Amino acid sequence: MEFGSIEREIHIDATPDVVYEVVSAPEHLREWWPDEAEFASVPGGTGAVTFGDRSAPDAKVVPLTVVEADPPRRFSFRWTHDPDEAAAPANSLLVVFDLVPSGTGTLLRFTETGFRERGWEAALLEEQYREHVDGWNFFLPRLVAYAARPVPAP
């Protein structure tokens, strides 16, 4: 197995405008993905997503940098880099949400890339890749369910 990228195509019963808000606005991300999200949803915007209670010692705070914000077509960000470093291809993973109108809904094309570029040794590469596959397999269906509900406009 190459452990190079994670790719999913999912149909969502919501318009691209709604899905874009759900994948790009921190207040909506908190409903389906991290416990906390704080970042500016503009190219170059930085911040973090937090899994768990931020005040607890086992909370996982992950830096995030927005790469593209092209409503309602594409939203992408880099994450998992060291908080003291600027996100770059060699030190972070790239998540891309491409949104394509499909009937009365949206085809979401999701990719996460950059695993091999991190330079991890083989066992860590495989572990990280599998953890992310498991994570997205859990969180993407939550995104679908949340986006299909009536979501307030921005």
C-alpha cells in the first residue's frame, strides 16, 4: 500500500453554498469534526482545531492554515504541522474539499495528501495514514448528516 492519499466522493443533500459553509466555517466544523475550531476562513488564515477538552492534558490541538477559500467550489487547508512552523508541503497534510453541483445536492470530492512528503519512517507513515483513514471514515458521514439538515445561512 502506498499511503499517499485519502480520497472520497460523497453525495450530500444540500446545495454547494450550504456545504461550503459546513466545511469552511469554524462554528459549523465544531458540529461534525473537532470539538473546537478557531481560524479565519480566508487564504492564509491560521488557527487550530482541537480534539477533546482544550484545558485537559490529553487534548489534541492541531494547527491549521487555510490554503484556498473559493466559495462555493473549494476549501482547502494544511494541518498537522508543528505550531512553531509555517505550514508547507514537507511538514503538513493538505485537505481539499471540492464541491460540485449534483442535481439538487452536491458532490463532495474530499482528498487528504502529503503523508509521504512528511518524511516519516515506514511504521509511523502507516500508523498516521490508517489513523486518518479511520478518522475521516467516522467524521465524513457526520458532515453529510449535518449538512443535510437545515443550516442557517452565514
